[in-house]
Amino acid sequence: LELISCSEPHDNEVFANLVISQTVFPGDEVIRDFAFEACLEPFEDYVGESYQTSPLDYSYLGPTEESWNTQDDRTVTCILYAADLSKLTTTARQ
């Protein structure tokens, strides 16, 4: 991922990196379910308001089966973005 200053217009902002503790690749669906649940708490802490009232949404980047097996990749990167898909021009961190 290319690092861009939060003072420059940007599409996404990383707000958490979470580690999956399983040793065997659990599958894309399990990773997706883990990411959407596990990213919610740090989202609200980072943004300073609940997900339901925030103008932001979130998604994630997670390990693939290949990166899991060849690079020992266990990290889910939680990313936020403007729900209306406009550019962010400052950090969303409160």
C-alpha cells in the first residue's frame, strides 16, 4: 500500500491492524466475518462515534490463502472511507 499523508486527499485510511490467531487458513468467509466484527470496535474508538451515526464506512484487506501459506500473513488491515465515496482531506481520527 502506498502511504499518503492524511493532509492530502485520500480514499481510505488505515485505522487498525488485527492478527488472526488460527494456524491453518480458515477460508475467505471466516476471514471476512472476523474482519467485519473485529474492526467495529477500533472503528468507533478511532472515529469517536458509533458506526451507525458516522458518515464513514469501513472495509478490510486480509490475507489470501497464498499469502497465509507463503508469507505467514495473519494480518487484517481495517480501512475506513467516506460512505458517499468522496475523498477524505484530513484524518478521521478523533
